[in-house]
Amino acid sequence: MRNMKSRAGLVIVFAALATGLMLLAINTAPRSTSAASPQTASARSTLPQVSYADVVDRVAPAVVTIHAARRVRAPQMPDFFNDPMFRQFFGGGGRATPRGDQAPMEREEALGSGVVVTSDGHIITNHHVVDGAEQISVDLTDGRHFDAKVLGSDTPSDLAVLKIQATNLPVLSLADSDKVRVGDVCLAVGNPLGIGETVTMGIVSAKGRSTGLSDGSSFEDFLQTDAAINQGNSGGALVNTQGELIGINSQILSPSGGNIGIGFAIPSNMARSVMDQLVKTGHVSRGRLGVEIQEISPEIAQSMNLKNTRGVLVSGVEPGLAADKAGVKVGDVITAVNGSRVDDSNALRNRIASTPPGTDVTLTVQRDGREEQLHARLTELQTDNQASASEGNGGGESAGAQLGISVEPVTSAIASRLKLKGTEGVVITDVAPNSAAAEAGLQPDDVILEVNHQPVRSGADVRAGVKASGTRPVLLLFNRAGVNHFVAIQAK
């Protein structure tokens, strides 16, 4: 489990203390000398008795424990052990301690969980459980032990599929996670902290969640739950009260590394799609639209005269790709794909990525106050490395005290230094402290391409655009490290 640290001892201490205080309270509480009334006893007897034991009996045998062994380099000895003066006075035979890539290798074992999804031994788990593993084994609840091999592993979804040589295994059927509702009761099954298979209960707290910790290369559409998830639960099952798999437990958010009731599971529909592709081809193909997108802030919505912040704002269009061919333009707001509304950037990324390359999709966009339908044929997503940011160079022409930036035209030399595709726009050379631009996050070497949808080539163009905004926030389109962004700034 990523970003988790064992707190078992501390939890046990706190649990024991809480239990002791409860018993003390019970023993010292005032007692009534009168017996409970028949009506009260009758009311207690009619209270519903809820148990999920039958569900657990069906689910537990299909949840397995995974041991993933890998070899890692041992921690390096401190540099002073290799100092000649240290060896002269404290021995060492004149030979230095191994350092760097000569450090010895040690065996490290990761512990996780998995879910059997076919009777002949296909198991779903998390990518991070088996990543880099040289040897993987699986323990069943009936005591059997199997070696496992990885059929495929997908980093962006954090899913992997294992295979063991077995037959007639108990399996979990995959539910339609789109039908899961916030408030549904759910059970998390796994092997937390290596203490053995454990079941915890909670509800589905939210759907379509993103942790906000991704670098943009992951596809997150999590089910959030307050069912306790801890280290070792990774790859385990999140099931509904019918015993159907609704998610693969993956992550938690916690300031301490322990469970605080904010856990995340990969929805079963995403798991099914990824699993099918990994089993068939060993990799996952994803659709690509070819746009740079961002959320719509209230300030941006105001500056663009939008009624609300729903949808995603197109800040860049890649030439020759699906969006460009469909006629998508910078400044468009995408509000739906194939008639299904899109509320935010994460939803659009997931919707497009889950659609096979070559598929035709219909985009609903808001442009200049009107709605349009555009038709795009998706290409295949490839992994790209973004250019690194360049250092600032200072100087430049003032673009006005209202924003607090200085700019200069983009020359061929500046374009080469910043790895730009052309010489459009103006480059920011200085940002005044505590200015509107600084508060908005603008930095030296950001390249302003447009002000209020109008291309700019000089500081005068920027000042004219700011003046034309009046009291409304100024909408800037700028490029940073090869990626376009919109930002709305209230000029001072």
C-alpha cells in the first residue's frame, strides 16, 4: 500500500485503553434499581439483527494473499567508512567499503492481496504490489500455496493480472460499478499488516474520486469508502452486500499512514476492461483526443461569461490529432462526450482513455455562447515526456502595473531556449512580488499567447487586452514547459 506505515502496536494500545475506559464507565455508571419494562424488552427483541456472515463465507475464499519478492540494493555505508584516515586508525586492511553500484543486493518482500476472477487461476491485484518482483507466490485461504506469473501489469490504472496453475477455484463475479450508489454498504476483504484475512465494513462515501496526488499519468476514477483499509489490503476486494466485486482496494489518504476512513478502490468496470486487455495482449490500449485541458474556476467562468464551472476548458490542441481534425479550438469548453455530461478534467480523461482507439465520438462544446456538436475519431494514447522548465532571464518591457509582469517578444533565440514550436506570444521576464500575476502563479519564462482570446505579440498588446477587460478578470492563455494553460486574473 503506497504511503502507508505500520501502526499496529500503537493501534492496539489505543484500542486497549479505549476498552478499559469503556468498562470503567460501565462499572461506575449509576444503575437503576427497577427492572426493564416488558415493553422495552419487547422493543429490543424486535430490533433487526444484521449480519454479513453469509456474504463473507462466499467472498473470503476468492481473496488471496500475495507475496512479491524483489532484490534491492542494501543501504550504503556512510562516507566516513571509506575515508583513508578512518581506515588508518580503525583498520580495514586499506580496502574501501563497497559503495554506489557495488553495494550488495538484499531480498525485499512486499505483501498484498488479490482477487480470483476465473476458476482456472486468473487473479487481479494492484500493479504496485508486484512491480519489480522477481518471484511471486499466492496463498489461498484453504492453505494451498502457488507460484504465480504476471500476465500483464498496467501502471496508469495500478492494476495487474496474475496466473496460477489451478482449477475449480472459488471466484468473485464483477458487478457493474456504474450502478453503485453513494451510501451503499460495502465490505473490504484482504490481509492487512500480514495478520491474516480480515473483513471490514463501511459505505461507499463517493464516486469518481481522484486523489489529486497523481502526476497526470494515472487514470483515477476511484470509489471512496470508509471501510478500514491498511497496508496489505492493496489488491484486495471491495464487495457489495450480494458478494459481488465492486472495486479493487488500492490507496488511502492519511497524514500518519494509518487508516482514517478515507480509502480508495479501483471500480470493477475499469478493472474488467484492463484485465481483458492484459489477458489478451499483455498491454492496455487507450484512446487519445489530443487536447490540453484544465478545470474552470469561478473567475474563468466569469471572464468567459459562462453560466457555471461545469465542463473542461481546452487550453491547447495538438496539430493533426483527433480534436484538431474535428475542429476543436483553444477556448472551447467540452461539456459532454457521446451525450454523457463531463463535469471535470478527470472525468474527460477517463472517458476518452477507456474508449478504444479508432472509435468515433461526439463532443458537445460551448463556443462563444453557443453549443456545437463535433465528431472526432480517437487515436491511440502514447506516453510522452514533457519538456523541463527553463531558467528565467530577467529584463523586458513592462506590461502594466495592473498585472505586475514584464514581457518581451518571443525571438527565435528565446524559442530555442524554451523549446517552443514557434515565436508566437510574449515571454514573461519578471513577476512583481505580491502582484496579481504572482498571486495567480505566473512565473518568468511563461509565454503569454492570448489575452481574452486575442493573440498578443508585445507588451502593448497585453496592456490593451487588460484595459479592454474593464472590471472583469483578464483571461490569459499561456504556455509553460510546452503545456498550455488558461488563468483568469483580476487586475489590480
